[in-house]
Amino acid sequence: MEDEVCKHLAAIKTLKQPKDYVCEECIKTHSSWMHLRTCQTCGVTLCCDSSPNQHASKHAAEAGHPVVISAEPGERWLWCYVDEEMAEY
């Protein structure tokens, strides 16, 4: 990672990869999603802000888990909700 990243991104040493390519909350309500993000604190995979339910950002706000990675194949980046900062890996 870059030297000039926020403390939340800098704290990530090992990436939690998605277990499945589904939004764990959308599955419960038979909802749809656009793209997936995996929380780097607890490992839950949820839908992005382009999705109708925006579960990943809601999880970040409610649980206080600041960093996600894209769970989309071929995408290699992290996002910090607190500092609104991205880093590639």
C-alpha cells in the first residue's frame, strides 16, 4: 500500500476475502444488488452504495467497521468509509 493512506487503511495487514459472492443481507430479503464489498473487520460481504439497500455502508456506520475491499473479481482496492479514501493493493 501507499505511504500516504489514512490510519484505517494502513492498519489492514491481511485481507479478508469474500466467502461467497452474495450480499448476506439481500439474500435474507430476496433483494438484488449491484456490486459487493467485504468488511475488513468482520469479513461480512454486503452490497455497495449503487445497490438499492446499500448494506455495506450501513454496516460500516452501525458497526463502526471502517474498511471494505471490493469483492468483485479483478478489482483490487480498499475503501475507508470514515476518511472516504481508497487504496489499491
